[in-house]
Amino acid sequence: MYHRALIIWICVLLITIGNTTGASEKAMSLFSQGIQELNARQLDAALERFEQVTTTAPDFADAHYHLGLVYYQKAEYRKAIDAFTHTLKLLPRDTNALIKLGLASHKAGDADAINLPAKRAFYEQSVEAYRTALEIQPHNVEALNNLGLAYQELGRFDEAIAVYEEGLTLSPDLPQLHANLAIARDLQVGIYSLAAYQHYQVGTRAKRAGRTEAAIAAWNQAIAESPKYLQAHLQLAELYFERAEYASAIRTYLSAITLVSESEPSQRAGIADIFYNLGNSYLYAQQLESAVSAYQQAVDLNPEMVSAWANMGTVLLEMERFDAAIAACQSALKANTAVLSSGKNAPISPSELSAIEFTHNTAQNIKDGEYTMQAYRIWRQGVSARNRGDIPTALKLWEQAVALSPRYAMVHENLAWVYFNLKRFEDAIQSCKTVQTIRPSPQVAQLLTFASELKAGKYSFETYQLWEQGRRASAAGNLEEAVTLLLRAIETGPEFASAYNTLAWLYADKLGTNLGEAERLARRAHELAPDATHIYDTLGWILHKQGRHIEALNAIKQALERTPNNAEYLYHASLAAMEIGQPSQALKYLAEAIALDKRFIRQAQTQSEFDSIRFTPAFRNIFP
């Protein structure tokens, strides 16, 4: 996105830019109060205070300067000009006041002037202020950058480019200078006109202020002035999409694609993103075939665009093209692995990865006949009902879905949770058992345990809720709150194994403290639930943290005997094996963990336990 980048460094602390010796004690007190109000963004109060100072002490330069700052922040630019001009009468060579005068003059040209000669006069005044500042401080990057902007507004593009380039010799990594230099070069070669650029800036300011109609009008004016102004097309299309005006977004993205296609090959960067956004617009407009086509063109241009592959898979699933949906999701996962391996781009989030896997599994399951597309759509309606808090409707819809497709494991699981939270524990138990006969899940096994224990009165539902609140607080990083909630859960439900186990894990993994207490809690959890697999892993992880790696590996192995395909258990086993001098076994565990869950790729690449073998072929060959 192009935008004019002014470097605006406004200090609202006490800056002694002049000699205040002649100021009275009262004036100094008022001035100090005004500074405090300005820092607190109490602009009207600060304005009144600085005006009192300048009235009682007309030669108090700091007061005039800060009065100018207040007017600038209130967007009263002409008054700011007067205040900074008065400051410069007292301190003619003060670069701070000169730069602020240049900024206020530029803003007055943007906002206050109603005709072209007046605008140009303000911009000329801005140029004069910056050039004077640079005579005093030739290496002032702020003045160089803002002088370039003033030159731009006057159509003096060669001079703008020269000062931007001079600024970059002083600050080569400053993003504002690079952005402004690119704009000046575009204006110099006529990619768009100055008038079009000014309309574009008006649109940008309007969008930022939430005036979307004004933004659309301004960007349309920019396009009318310079039909090949790509950024104006893209900003307009994005705003149409945000306003759910999908037909207009589609039309504008297509115009942008035409512009890019007609440009030089070196200028076609970003066209894949435009096709992706076009695909999203088609998707929301329910033009599914066109959406697939746009996503396909995006990935043809950028095969590592995970989001385009993922969205294509979603659309193909909706179109009941299951093989194609599966292939698109597989391509998304492959692209994500490539991104992880190369490190060139940011990987997708865990939730996005889960969404891709969900689409893939859904398409495969429907293809395999585990449930029907109709049942899937009814399930989605139930999810929408649940998300808006309409639990009775969600329950009714999900019961319809399993009546249509009795082996729809996910819906049985959703039903189990609803029944559980309604304290219908017998129904929850039956739904959990159904899930476990179709597609066993550790999470459902745990829910089955909770429902059975609650039905038997082993602890109260309130105790369970305390544990759940503690677990969520821990996941959100509110660790002190989590500890408090989990201790309360143990106090109210001394037979509740999960509360002990979760607190033990929190101490060892999140806090890294109380390892002795963590071990005691884990062993108590094991006494209460000797068949709970995850408790073995918790105990193993605590022992690993304590440096008791042989015991740790033995505990984790017991977890793996019960659940051999758990990626986290395998990863923990690999770390323990490394610590006891078994690198071959560690690599075996690690390879199995990564095959099951790609998120362990990045962890393994930075985990200190692997430092001794990090650069060996055996370690490197594990990563896809």
C-alpha cells in the first residue's frame, strides 16, 4: 500500500529551546502545568495555559513553541504556523521550530487551502522552512524526508528524489524514505499524476477516519485522473470487499490484474496476492467456480501460497468435488512444510493448519461414505447455532445429523459436550462411547472419564468448572490465576486426578518451578487414575526437567505403550533419549513425532538437547 510517510517527531515534554530566564515564576508555573496537560492529551487545557504564558511573558520562546504543538495536534494548522513563526522570531536558528513550521505549513496546504495558488504558497513556505533547517543541520534526516514531500506536492520530482537519496545515505534502512522515494520515482515517470496521487492521499485519510464513502469517491477520482494507478485500484477493491460490495470488489480486482498483466515483468510482483483477493471476493459472492479459478491462478504464480490452496480446498469441498478438495489441502500442507523448511515466509498459524486438516479429513470422510454432505451441512448449521448461543437449536440439528449419518463421529462428540454441559451425564457417556467405537480420541476418552466420575459423584460439577477455568487461564498465559483456580479445584475435589495433573504440568512446563511439588502432584494424579496415559507423560516431563532422564524416558515409554502415535509423547521421548546418550533412538522418536505433527520441525531446530547432532546428516535428513 502506498502512503505518504511524513516523519513527525513531536516532543511534548519540556524542551528548552530558548532562554527562559526572563520568565516570571508565575509564567514558569503555568508553563509546567501546560506541559503536564499536553502530555495527558488535555489539549484545550494546555492551549489555555500556554496562551496565558505568552500573554504574561511574550518572549517565552518555549511557550510559543508548545502552543504551536497544541494547535498542530488540534489540526489548527494556520494558528500553529503563527506560533512557530513567533518562536523563530525569538530563536531564528532553532531547527525544531523550523521543522515544525514546515510540517504545519504542509498540513495547511493539504487541509486548509481552498485553491491551488494558496496550496502552493503553503508548500513553498514548507520548503523554505526545511531548507533553512538543513542549512543549520545538513544531516537532519527528518528535514530531508519532509522537504522531499513538499517538493513532491509542488511537482518538483527530481529535487524530491535527490533529497530522499541524500537521506538514504544517512539512514539507509529508514522505511519512510524508501516508500517516499518509490512514490517520487513513479510520479517522475508518470505512472500516475500528481493530481491522482493527491486524490489517493485524500482517500487514504478518509478511510483512516472511517469515512468510507469519501474514500471511495477520492480513489475513483484518482483512477479517473490516472487509469493505470494500481494502488488506487487495490485500495478501492479492498474497501469494497470490507463493505461486502463483492461485485464492485471483483470488478476492481479484475481491472488491477489487467494493469499488472500489461506492465513490465519486473513490475508484476504481488499479482498472486491480487488473484487470491479476487478469489476471496468470488467466494463471498458465492461464485464458486470463479473462486477456484482465481485461487488456481494465485498458486500457479506462487506455489507456496498456503492460504490460496487452503481456500481452494474449502470451495471445492462445498462444490462436492472431494478428490480435488483433498488434493488442494494436500498441496496446502506441502506448501506449509516448504515454508517452514525455507524460513523465507511466516508459517500459517496452528488454527489455520487445523482448518486445512479439517477440510481434508471432511472431504475424505464424505468420499469414503462415513457421513453425507447433507449431514455435514446440518452439522455446520448446528455449529452456527451454538456459536450464537442457541444451544437447543444446535442440539436439535446435531441429532438430525447423526440420524442421517450414524457414524458421524464429530457430531457425536459435539453432542457429548452439549449433554455434558447440560449435566445429562448418561447421554454424554453414550455419545462418548459411540465416538470411541468409530474414531477413538484421547480428548473424548477424557470426557468419558469426566462424565462417568461426575455421574458417580466422585466430585462436583463446580469442581470440574474450576479445573476448566484454570486450564483456560493457563492456556491464556494467566498463570497465577491458573494456579489459584487449580488449587481450589483440588481443595473442593480431592479425588479429581485431572486437577493434580494439570497443576503439575503448569509448574513444570509453564513456570519451571516447584518441580518437587509438581512430581508429588503427578504421582497423586497417577494414584487416582492409574490408567490415564497422559499422566505418565506429565510425570516423564517433570523428571526430565529435574535431570532424571532415565526415569523420565521410562515414564514416557509407558505413555507410548498405551498411545504409540502421540506426537508430543514421542517428542518428549526424543529429548530424554538425547540426554542419556541415545542419539539414534532420539532421532527415531523425533522422526515419528515430525511425521505426525509438523509443528515439531521448528521446535527441534532450536532445541538445545539436539545441539550435539544438529549438523549431522542423520539429523538433517529427518526434516522434509
